[in-house]
Amino acid sequence: MFNYIRVGIICLLMLTPTAVWATHPLGVEDTGTEGKGNFLLELTGDYVKDSSLKETREAAIITAGAGKHTDLSLEVPYLLLDPSPVTGEKASGKGDVRFKLKHQIFENEVKQSMAYLLYADLPTGDHIKGLGTNNVVWGVTLINTQECHNNAFHLNVGYEVRGRDMKKWHFAQDYAFKFGLAAEHKLKESFRFLTEFSGESRKETDVENDTQSYSRPFTVLAGFIYDVSKSWYVDLGVRAGLNKYAEDYSVLAGTAWRF
């Protein structure tokens, strides 16, 4: 049985594509970079429905090609919570900003490539209103991606950690192991259909009550990207939760310009 699983994973990795495909509404990253001196500006809007909570997340993301195979990016989100999980009332404002560094390690002749992504969230959101974590969150993601004719596949495996306050002379630490698999199919030169399956295993600590909780949310997504021109595209996606730990559903839309 193990041999069949191992062969299946190897076959999947061999089918897993290269550069510049994956982007919003996918949460899974690709290995592509913008190239030195090039920029990508993204504007996104995500609506998330989870039980009795509703969240609208708007974000502006600027990505700069710092090198031939290296990108630096800054994401500034704006949140509207109805209600806030902290106060129980509506809240809105800037969330925690995110810095990212992505570096492509290699790309071979069969269009397979690998990269790593480092990111850090700074506590710029108002945690009293539930708009931020009041902690520095950092993570690393390993990315494998490859093109195959009109298809592209992306595989991510990552780890995220967040330190918490001291209590009873010990340092509580929250963490999450993450994974994601996405596929893209180019129906036309300017139109791509997207699917994604992702999940995580997360540990969170309630410092005040000195308790820990564990969750394993899993989601699926379907969407598309339409290239209006060579430098401008729009995207739309719908994501659904697969278990009690995940959101009920989300609607994700965005647009981006390369220059």
C-alpha cells in the first residue's frame, strides 16, 4: 500500500508545473517570480461566511522583482467584521500587514520548478477590536510547480508559528502545518479554470484560561482567471469548507496589473 502511495506522489510531483500561473483567488502559491525590475499590483476582495460570523477582507498587494528569481511583496488588508469575534459588535479597520519573500530555487527542462516562500505578519491591526493577532506571525512554505501542455499543478507544504505571552513562567506557542494542491487548466489563451484543495493542522492557546485547542480545517475552491490584456487580469473564485473547522463558504474576487 505504501509503495502505491509513494508512486502516486512521485507521479503527481512530475506533473506539477512552473512559473507565473497561480495567483488569487488561489491560496496555493506557484514558483513564478516577476523578474528583476518588474512589479505586480493586486487588489482583492474576499467575503467569508462562517457560522454566525461574516468577514469582508479587502487587500492591496504590491510585489516587486528584487532579482531574476526573487520577489518581495507587501500586503495591506482592510477588514470588516460582522460581528467581531472579540467584541461581539461590528468592527472595521486595517489588519495585520504581511511581508513576503519568494525565491525560485531551480527550473528544469521539463518545466518543473521549486521555490520557497518566507512571510511575516506584523501586529498593525487593532487586536482589541479583533482586527489583529497582537503577535508577530511568521511562516515558511515549500513550493513545487510544473506546466504540462495546457495544465499547471502546484503543491505547497508549509509551517506557521506565532509566539504568545508568558504565563506561569512558560512561553506558549501556536503553530500550524499547512498544505495545498491546486490545478489550472487553460481553456483559451486568456482564460484559466482553477481548482484547489487545501488544509491545515493548527494548535492555538488561550493564555487567559491556560487551555489549548486543535483544529484541522479543509476547503475546496473553484474559480477562473481572465486575462483582459498581457498586463491586466481579473479573477473570481468560490471556496467551501469541508468540515466543522472550516468556513461555510467564501466568495473571492480580484484584479491585478503588471508593469
